[in-house]
Amino acid sequence: MDNNLQDLIVKTVVNVLKQKEDSNGIKVGVSARHVHLSQKDLETLFGKGHELTVKKMLMGDQFAAEECVTLVSPSLRTIEGVRVLGPVRKESQVEVSRTDTFKLKVSPPVRPSGELKGSAPMALVGPKGSVFLNECCIIANRHIHMTPADAEKYGIKDNDIVDVEIQNSKPTRFYNVQVRVREDFNTEMHIDTDDANACAIKTGDRVVILEK
């Protein structure tokens, strides 16, 4: 038997066994467009001394807030009712999907959360005011939040890059997925609505990390 073919068969068997071993896999969370705000921008948009109101807890101390804002792009295209996520951050950040960019007529880069240098501009409008941010808008990269215990189980460390696979009606592999490891995380892969719709994935579905 050809050595290359033999290697391919071995790798396939290993992946199948791995998927059986981790049959529950890693839960998927589909992330719609949203905004993170600094305290300064929060008060500009919603009033002096305003604090975010928890609508739904997510993971750790993170939550979806009751507050929403309107996005206004430099070309004056808008998307209303964009959810704010808390708690407040050092810098405000807007996360959208590629489909959203067609409506807004902006070209944000694909980035890990928090990497805002060179990102796209956006104005935010709230009930009490507005802010214009020169660098704030990104398309979030595919990433997995992971607990230290699960990271040890998978032999993964913070900021490692992995490939994952989902087996459903539209089987798909996602490449170059960033892993973020932190004590206050739940183990969950986050993808945006474009990826989810293209691959028939919904929140609560499972993906499997593939062996390299």
C-alpha cells in the first residue's frame, strides 16, 4: 500500500476515534452583531452615571444588556437595535458580520476581540447622545473560549490555533480557530451569523477539535 495512502487512512481513523471519544464535542454559540462600550461612551450615549442593565448572563461576568444602540457608518447607512454587551470595557468595540458590512458600506478587518488598531470607523447613537469612533469596528475571528481544565484535557494552551469540524446536514471544517483560555470562561466556540447560516449551525450544536 502506498505510504501516503496509509498515512491518510491512519489520520482518518484517529479523527474518527477522537470524535467518538468527544462525542459531545464543544458547544457552539452563534454571535449576532453587538457592541461593547467604555464607561465614557456609555455615559455619552445613555446619560451621566448610567449603568448597564443585565438582560441575560452569558459567561463569567459577561452579559447581554437591555440597552441597544444604532450604528451609523461614515456613508450614513444605519442598523438599529444593536445589543450592548457588558460589563464596560476600556475601549468601545463594534462587532458585525460580513453581511452587515454590505448594508453599512464599511470594510472592517477580521480580528480577535480587542485588536482595534486599523479597524473601521463607526458612529453610535443612543437615547442621550452619540459618539464617533475612528477605530472600533471588526468582524470577529472564529474562536473558542475554553476553561483551563478543558484546555489541559485537549493539550491546548491560550492562543493556540486549531481546526474543528461539524457533522450535520452541511458538514464543514473551520480552520485556524483561535483558542482563548481563562478561568471565567465556559468552553464554547463562537461564530458569527454568516458562518452559522452558511453551515446550518445553531447555538447549542457541537463541533469537534481535529487532531493536527
